[in-house]
Amino acid sequence: MKKVIVAVDSFKGSLTSAEANLAVESGINALYPECDVKKVSVADGGEGTTAAIIETLSGEWREVEVHDPLMRAIKAKYGIINGGKCAVIEVASASGLTLLSNNERDPLKSSSYGFGEMIDDAINLGCREFIIGIGGSATCDAGVGMLEALGYSFFDGNGDKIKGLCGGKLSDIKEIRDGNPLIKECLFKVACDVENPLYGENGAAHIFAPQKGATPEMVEILESGIINFSKIITEKYGREVANLAGGGAAGGIGATLYSLFNASLENGISMILNSVNFDTLLSDTQLVITGEGKIDNQTLMGKVPFGILQAAKKKGVKCVAICGIYSPSKELEECGFEKIIEISPRDLPLEEVMQKNNATRNIESCIIKFINSMR
């Protein structure tokens, strides 16, 4: 074997994408030490997206002081690529659910302000291109906190300025005034792996707010506020967002980025593969190895391994998937993977197989066994 591409998603709670890739490389090199192994860190737009792109494109990290979802000062990091022209930012870095304890989760109070501060910092640094990962937010404020951080102003029915924007204040908004004029010079690409609309029974409030601490009563308040806000932005900016696929992502941030920033909402893994020029890497490649912690039918709904598979199939390159847990189905058997390999022994407790050393060792041994079977 002369060239293999390794592009494995993180095994959440166990290995990062980069760590999983290294384990696969180790298994390949045990049998083919001269093999050219191209490691590509990958993610689907959620946690790990920035790290994946930074590691693959040799970008730089930038740490800034911003505010968390409850407006407490924190430090958050984002990435810089393409010679300082492009910023790679995850909403969750400043406005993520993991920044709050269980009893702090309240989407009526949480704000995306910190995410906006990160965008503002990148603009001031000279970035005019943005890759945004919007998974894992703690908010359901339709991005008004983000807008406030970028200088947008909001007014109620009495003409009074509303401050401290959050999900619970969406119904108060009657007017929006534009903020940072440099936004118009920027290009935003949003990695979005959900198709939920902004509101309705499958929208941001009903589907995602309960995961962020909302009670049924809160859901109705948020729903009413989001509907109000969507009407205002449609009237002002002329972009219909009610039924926008992905508009409900990150508590409605998807719809706001689309309508105010002219952002494109794209399949997460496809966007990331394009960003790292994955098609070019596939040239002269004999095999692609991908994977994730669990492979089941949800894998076929735009997750990393399926995106990798689709890219490999277009170039006629065989693709193998590894996983910690495999739930077989007819659809998975027929989708095109050369083989799906479950690396975890079924007779051991999950906590044990998820330990980093064990997961690394299991990946290496399974890859060695598979490569041997191809000889």
C-alpha cells in the first residue's frame, strides 16, 4: 500500500479526531512502514470543528476574553487560517451548553453575546471570511445576543433601547438597527448538521430548548419570541426564514446568520472537506479509513463517516469505517463501505473500552488485523 487517507471523527469521551487518526496510522505503519499516511482531522460542525481545520491546515489559535451564556467573563479560543484572512469559530466556545452547570441552564436568560464578541474580534483582526460551527449552544435567543455584541441595536414598542438581549426578551423587540458596517464585507459559511426550521413543532424552541433547560412554559415563551423576531427581520431584510432548513440550529442563530449576514448554511462535513481540499488529497490514494464512536443509521444522515464515504466513492477509492459500537442494518450494509469494523470488545464494560489507552490499542490491533486480511 502506497497511500492511505485517515479521517476519523472523534470518539467522544475517549479520543479526539487527531488521536484516533494517530492510532490508525500506527496500525498501518506496523505492516507498511513506508506507506504515505495522510491524516485529516475532521468534525461535522459541532465540537472539534475548529481543531480539525486548524490541525489539517496548520492554522493558528487565538484566545480572547469574552462572555459566557450568562455574561460572565471567560476566555475562549478560535482559529485563524489562510494567512489571517479566515476565522474558524465555534458557537459553543463562548456560548456553549457545557459552560453551564445543570441548574444554570435557562434559555430565557442565556445569550449568544460571547459568540458575537469572537466575530467582532476576528473582524478587528482583519478577517473577512468566516467558517462557523454552530453545534452545542446553550442559547435559544435567535442570535440577538450575538448581534448586540456586533453593535446592533434593538428597541421596544415605546422606542426604548433593549439591553442584555437573551431568549426571554425576543417578544419585546419591535425594531432593529444595523451594527458593525464591516459585516457587509464578510463572507460567512456555516457548518450546519440539522435541518430544523426556525419555529414550529420541529423548530428551535420545541426541539432544542428542552435540551437546554427549558420547561414547557419556557418553550411557549421562546416560540412566541422567535416568531416575533422572525417577522421583524423578514420585514427589514427581506429574507424569509420561517421555513429555512437549518434556521433553527443553535437556537435560531442559523436563521439570523442567513438573513442578516447572507451566510450559507452547509452540510458540516462537506464544508469541512472542501475547506481542507479533500478531493485533491484523494489523488493516487488506495484506501480511505474513517469512523466515529458509534455507527448506526444516523451515520447516514450527514455525519462524518458518510460524508467521507461519499467523497471517496466519487473518486473510486475504497472506504473503510471503524467505530466503538456498530449497530448493523441493511442500509449500512448497502451504503458502500468496504467494511465496518467494531474495535471494542463486547465483553468489556463501556467505561473500560473508552479509556484512551484501551481505545488506542484496540484501534491499532483492529487496523493491523484488517490490513493483514487484505494482503
